[in-house]
Amino acid sequence: MPAPFFSPTIGLDEIRDDLVYLRHRLRADPRAADLAKPIAALLDQWPTVHAAQLAHADAQTEAQGDVALADDALDARVDAFDNDARHHVGGDRDDPRYTLYFTETPFELKRPVLNEQLDTMRDWQEHLKSEESPTLRAHAKGLAAELAAGDAALKARAEADAKNAAFRSTGAYAKYVQKVIAGRDRAWSELDGRRAKQPAGTPRGWASSFFRPRRQSPPTPDDLAARAAARAERRALAEQRREANAKLRDAQKAVTALKPKKKRP
């Protein structure tokens, strides 16, 4: 049988807390002290996995920082280009030469962090190839560099996210958690097997007592809704069974009524 429940998505800090508690409890009991060694070995592996987790988190944070930097540069380009474009059309924002670039206000264009903004400003790059205004054409070189930086930042962020997802689902984190679960299960199984050799009156939960009690998380709104739906489904099924049984009884009574009664001799 397995040890007390341990979620495969548990955090590394909680894993360490659980293992430290288990190791300490095992060491404190002469009847189980020998089982502390493999738990200690799991704790020795923890820093390496934790360092890898921090590295993945740092890579994601830095990638997001590059996205923000690229977005800031493009936002500044929007403001500068808007100023030059309005000057080119004499301040008339309805002029086709202005609306070619701005189908929405500069504020609205800058609102998304890259993504749609990149697509719009990539169109600018094409428009600038045939632009008659030297002032507007002068933005082309800087815009090209900023678009490239934006594309690179989004790609780096996607790669960092993908690497972290792999680390947690199939990589070092996932493998370590499975080793921890297996190690806890082995410890619990050995303890449970030793319980029979303990003095009379040793509680059935002796093996589980070595493991840190875990608080149950309060149910989420989704949990409560799911429970309510399950209760409603059970009530509906029970009502269907009652109705079916009632119909069966009525049918049996009808069949009985149709049978000819035996005459007494």
C-alpha cells in the first residue's frame, strides 16, 4: 500500500519539508532509524533539482524582461512615428496617408505587449518601402531592428516556457518527484510490515504516524460546484430508480389482477 497521499505536482519546498519531517521521525525511533538513510539520500538530491528549477524560473523572468524592453522600444517608435506622421498630414488624422499606418489610436496600438503590435508595425515596414516622405522613411532602419528584437524576445520567452514545462512534466523535476513518492511508499510499506512485530496495542496507523500530516486545502468554487453537480446527479439517479421501482410494482399488481382466481372446491 502507498504512503499518505503526495501530489505529483507538489512544490519542491513542500517536498523538502515533508522529507525532513519523515527523516527526523525515523531517526528518532530505534525501531525505524535504519529507514532514514534512503530518505536522507533523497534530501541530498534536492538542491540539484531546486537549482535547476531556479534556473528555469530565472530564464523565464529574463525572457519576460526582454519582451518588456522590446515593447518599450516599439512604443517609443509609435510615439515618434505618430508625431512625424501627423506633421506630414498637417495634423489631419483622417488623411489616408495617416490612416495607412494608424487604423487605431497610438494608445490602442501600444496597449498589447508585442504580438498584435508587432504584426501592425511589420505592415509599416512594408508601407515605408514606397513612402514618399523622407522623414517617415527614416524610421525604417530603426523599426527593422526593433521588430527583430521583438520577434527574438517572443521566441526566447516561448522557448523558456517550453523548457520549464518539460522540466516539470517529464524532466528532472518530474523524475525527482516520482523517486520521492516511491521512496515514501517503500518506507511506509516497511513500517507497516514491522507493525505486527510491535507490542500489542500498537495502533494500526503506526506507519502513517511517521509522515507529516497535510492540511486539506479549502475547496475552490469549482470544487464546490463539482460536488453540488455530483449530489444533484445522485439525487436524480435515485429518483429514477424510485420511479422505475414504482412502475415495476404497478406492473406486477396489474399482472396479478389479470390472473384468474382459483375457485374453491
